[in-house]
Amino acid sequence: MAKVLTTGSLMICGHGGTANLISTAKLEVSGKPVLIESDASSWPLTKTPCGQASSGGTSCTTIASITAGKSSKLTVGGVAVLLDSISGTTNGAPDNTNLSATEMQNKLESI
């Protein structure tokens, strides 16, 4: 089982940028809203030291898609809750598929 991600999680892109996690979910764990798939595109990435910039690349500023780490059972308003097994892509160029997260809570898990 994987841990449910919350606004207290740490999410980073492959270039080391961190996501500013915001959630519209009403479900909370230890006082922090859980993360849901539909909110992901609104999380800005900051402090992205893109190593590809010198060769025409661009830094990551947003999450483009979530490709894994969506709960198959737990939803909020019909939208999948995100898990610490998350992976996805950002808008950085060349394509960055190294999105990952660490969850700090240990109370709620899902599949």
C-alpha cells in the first residue's frame, strides 16, 4: 500500500524544482488536505535549476500530467487521490518525466 499525499508532502521534478502544493479536496489527514489529480496542473514548480538551459532547454514551471500514483479505490468527489508512488511529466524541455513525492504522514494509505 502507498501513502496518500497531502499538502504537507514534498514533490520535486527531475531538475530539483519543488511544487507548491494546493488542494481543493475536503478530505484531510492530520489537518492537511489530500492531493487530488485534478489539482495537479495548478501546482507551480519553483527553484528549478534546469541543467538543459544552456543547450536550449527550458525550466519546469508546471506539472503537465500524472502518469502513475493515482489511487484506484480512494477518491474525493469522484477524483483520484494521489499516492507517494506518483510519477508524471512537467512542461520543462527536454521532457522531464522524473516527478516524485515524499509524504510525511503515516495515517492513511490506499491502493
